[in-house]
Amino acid sequence: MAPLSLKGLRKSFGKVRALDGIDLDIADGEFFCLLGPSGAGKTTTLKAIAGLEPPDEGRVEIGGVDMDGVEPYDRGVAMCFESYALYPHYTAYDNMASPLRSPRHRLPAAEARERIGRFAELLGISHLLDRNVGELSNGQRQRVALGRVLVRPAAAFLLDEPLSHLDAKLRQAMRAELKTIGAVERTTTLYVTHDYVEALGLGDRIGVIRDGRIVQVGTREQIWNEPADTFVANAFGKPRINLVPGEIAAGGRLRAADGAIDLPVDAGLAPGRAVTLGVRPRDLLLLRGDEAPPDGTAEVGARVYVTEVLGRQSEVTVTAGDQRLSLVVPREDASGLAPESPVRLGVPAGRVLLFDPSEGGR
Ligand code: ATP
């Protein structure tokens, strides 16, 4: 059993506080994604777990055992760095085999061959095994590096942006493979990324990190539907969530965008209270002709600003009062929407999130 537990991890580099009290519990066999912007402390967290960057304060437990004083190679974790350190003059096969030849992790030759073959196939690099790594493309090398980590039976995998050098199509394919590997191996995996699509697609649960702190942990539904604050809400979704300053008005209504938005809200907030209204572009409706808004949906008058085709859907940016709002609708619904033409939007009250304008919290 190898759950991972981080308690109050702090780490500074000179004046830079890289980790500012990281608390995190990852269950045995869980595939956990840590998402955050550049410099948030993702790599430092992984290095603290691997024992490569000891924290100034706090505890790392792997499988319930305190890792204080335990050397990196005795921790039972396998880590893949974004800058993969492969042996350029070795073949891909020998690179993948190298961890299995070390005295600590030696596997019987037949078992090593079987594992390398299996992971090479899952990663789509079987045909590259005899090639020297120095001759491979960046994306191919990255897959070899990932293979080298995964072949070694470990208590936990620590993966740092392992798909960052792959093109979009391959990345998508590899996400599916990684999910399969995760499901088959059931090895606790901590996967670091700054790509929200990757986090939503891969993680059993997701943790969002900002400025060395975990700001929210949850399932993809929780993170998407109930973001803890505007930072988390902004980090997921493209186009980004619409965030509009507003105010609670008498009679339990929310008014925003110079009065263009006027919705009933059931938040128990006092009139006059300033709020930030959040609504995702995919949750807004475009009402056609004289179509009445569905139950529980408020109507908002707006004007088209610009439309942009995104594959089968279109992003429509509109102006409502003094605000710009984005919505994503089927492409055919947006065709013929000329700039400046009046439109009516439906804002489903149940999909509206309210945030505190100063702290950003819900
Ligand atoms: P990225 O997505 O860009 O890799 P990250 O979330 O992994 O970012 P970290 O690499 O953990 O972020 O860095 C967190 C902070 O600590 C950053 O401000 C970084 O500059 C600083 N930092 C990390 N390692 C060192 C180091 N060895 N010396 C000095 N500062 C460091």
C-alpha cells in the first residue's frame, strides 16, 4: 500500500517561497493531477517527495512511512522530469532497461523484457527500441523517458509534465494510454501539468496549486462546478469563465453589467453587497427568434461583438451593458450573427457562481 501524504511542506530558495505549507493526501493507486501556473511550486513538490529537494519544514510520508532521512533511491518512487536525462549513445531499449539493471531494482531478464515490450507498445515506441536515443525527435525521446520511469515497479510515479513535448494529436493519444496504464498498474501517480484539459482528462482527483499552496482539491466535477475561487474558475475552461462585477439588489436579485443582467439569486446575501458573478461560456444560451427562456433561466439582452468558429462550435462574444461575455454555441446557431446585431441570452440561475470580489472566494 503506498498512499502519499504531504504535511505542511515549506521550502524557500533565498527570498523565493516555493512551497508555503503544502498539505495533500493521495490514496493508494490514485491518479492525482497537480495543476498550476509556472512557478507555482509543482516541480519543487515532486522533488520534495522524491527526496531531491528536502523541505525546510513539514513531512513526506510514502506508504505511511516518514521519509525524513530516507535517501532518494530508497523511497520507492520513480520520477520523470520534463528535461529527461537519457543516455544519448544507448538505444531506447537500453535506456528503458537501465533502471531494471541497477542492483536495487534488478528484475529477472525475462520479466524485464516483458515489461519493456509492454510499455513500449503502450507508448507507441516499439519500433524505436533499437535506435540510439540521440537520433530520436524530442517527442520520441520524451516517450522513451516516460517508458523508463514506468517500467520500474514503484510505490509511486511522479510525472512532471511528461507530455509537454508532444504535438497535440499525440498528446491526446498518450493521455488515453496513460489512463490505461494507470488503470492497469494501479500505482499511485502524482502527475504535474499546467494544462487543464490534461488534468480534467487524467486525474481521479485534481489539486490546484498557486504560490506554493494548494487552493483546492476535488474531483473534476467538483473543480469544474464548484471552483473554490476565481483563480480556480479561471484556470479551467477555454474560453475562460465570464466574471462580471455586480451587486445584490433588493428582493434577492443580482444586478450586473450596468443593469443588463438582472437575475434572482438565492444566496442569502444582504442588499448592497458587491459580488462577482461567474458563468461559463458553455452554460449561457442563445435564445432564438422569440423563444422564451427555459424555466429558471433569466433573459439578458446583448449585442454581438464578434464570432469565431471553433470546429463544430462557435465562440460568440457579446456586449451586455458595459460588459463583454463569451458563449459557446453550436456553429450553425452562430452563423449569420453579424456584429452589432441584437441577441437574447439565457442565463440559467443554477449555473451562476457568486464570488467575493476582494478575496475571490465563493
Ligand atoms: P514550471 O511549471 O514553470 O515548471 P513549477 O510550478 O514547477 O513551475 P517550481 O519549479 O516548483 O515551479 O518553482 C517554484 C518557485 O521556486 C519558482 O519561483 C522558482 O523560480 C523557484 N525555484 C525552484 N527551484 C529553485 C532553485 N533550485 N533555486 C532557486 N529558486 C528555485
